[in-house]
Amino acid sequence: MPAKRIDDLANPTVQGVWEAHLEGELAPGDIKDDVAVRAVEVLADKGYWTWMFQAATEDLTSWQDPQEDYWIVDPKNGCIWEWGAI
């Protein structure tokens, strides 16, 4: 099976990204995907399994919760804040 990017996953929730990571489905070495996987670790630890991946930069990721609110996650320090709250 060829490696995928997070944007190509059928299930881009925290749970889906985590499972794809554990199963080795994600392409290694992509900086944005690596940041997203680290953010998934933060979100999973807090129980946010249904949050949907939106985008990633080299430093931050954005996610949508089930209530359709948007959140930014900094995987370096574990901070989560609502989009536009800064």
C-alpha cells in the first residue's frame, strides 16, 4: 500500500490520523504531517478523538470540533486555543 498524506485519509479525525500513523500508512518525512501527528497525540490525550483535521503549517495545526468550532493546536507546548481567540 502506498504511503498517504493526512489530506488523503478517508477518516481525517484525530482517531483516523492516529490509526493511520500506528499502521504506518502515512508518508514519512512530511513536515506538516509530522506536526499534525504530534498534535494528534495532544488531542488524543485530552479525549478529542472526533475532532477533524483542517490544515497544518510547520508549527501549528487547525482542527474542527463536532460543534463546528475551529481550534489551533501547538504540538510543541500542548496549547489549544479557539480560532480567532488570540
